[in-house]
Amino acid sequence: MSKRMFLFIATRETPGPRTLMMFFWLLTFAILVNVANAETNLLVNGNFETTTYSDWYCMGPCSLAPSDDARQGQHSVQVTGRTAIWNGLAQAVSFSSGERYKITAYVKLLNTANNAAYQTVGLMEKCTVAGNSVYTRIGQTPLIQPGDWYQIGGVRRIADGSSNCKIYVQTDAPADYLVDDASVTHIPTSAWAEWSEAAEDRIDQIRKADINIQ
């Protein structure tokens, strides 16, 4: 015997706005990866193969050192000696305000620092807007355990009037970690507009679709 139900939520004809918004941003990140990958990485030494870190630096107290434990290539960077959750690896980035960027990195925790089984690790942005420092979470990955590589980051539209921007890694507690394969790539406005129209059409199709459960 088969039953018919609407995709996402069985008891409603249409999914709620929060469900659709979450799905929209998941599609955004997944589909725009190929567009952004064709662009130039705006970060200097994003693969950390150069073991002198003239462009990378510490936000607050920390130490940077090369590591042979790499996700790709020969090296990653090891970040230790942090005393606060916002201390850690950072680099200044020349963004164009109003434009969108895919901003990602891979992180491996070496410990959790607070005896927790997991930590949430994210990429943050700090920019000056109208003379004030503005902090924005680009994206975060929850339930990260030591010993494995995890991707962090997301797609971000830079606020109008932004300047003096930098990105940095933030964790729940001042744990030690490795970073590899960091990148900031521009998403052309034309590609975003074309994708947005196609994504809205696709979401509308999925919202109205139904599935069979055996």
C-alpha cells in the first residue's frame, strides 16, 4: 500500500518559510561552488605551502607554525596559544562592497580546550562600515571533533560601504587547530542573478512535489 505526502512536511501542503529559506541557502552554496571555483583566490598563500606567513597573522594572542598534517599538498598551518574564542588565524581581504564571495577553509581541531566532545567552528568577517567595526559570521560548522578535516564558511554579500575587511577563524573555546585550503573567490553578479532565478523556479517545483512511501 502506498501513501502520498508532500515533500519536507507530511502534515502541511507547503513547507514553512524557514524550511524553504534553509533549502534555498543550501542550494545557493552547492550550486555556486562551481561558479566561484573558476575565479581567482583572493587570499595569499591559501594552501599554506609557503611556510612563512607574511600575509596571514593572529587576531589577538596566538602562534602560527607550519604542519606536515595537510589536507592537500605538503603543509597546513597550526594555530596554538589562543586565549579567547576570537583569537586565531586571520588575513586582510580586498573586497568590493555590495559584491558576493564564496569564503571557505578546512579546519582540523587538535583538541577542544573545554573538555567537550565537539566544538562549533566558523569563519568570521570584520569590516569597517561608517567608521564602526562590524563583525559578521560568514558560516559555521557545528559538532566538529578533533582529528578530522571539516569545511567551514559560506557565501557572503559584502555590506555597502565596507572597508578594511579581514576574515578569521573562531571557535567555541580557545582550542588548537590546523587550517588548510582557505579561499575567497568572487561570484559574478551575472552568475548570481541567473542562479537566483533558476533556484526559485526549482524550489517552487520541489515545494509542490509529492513523493510515494511504500
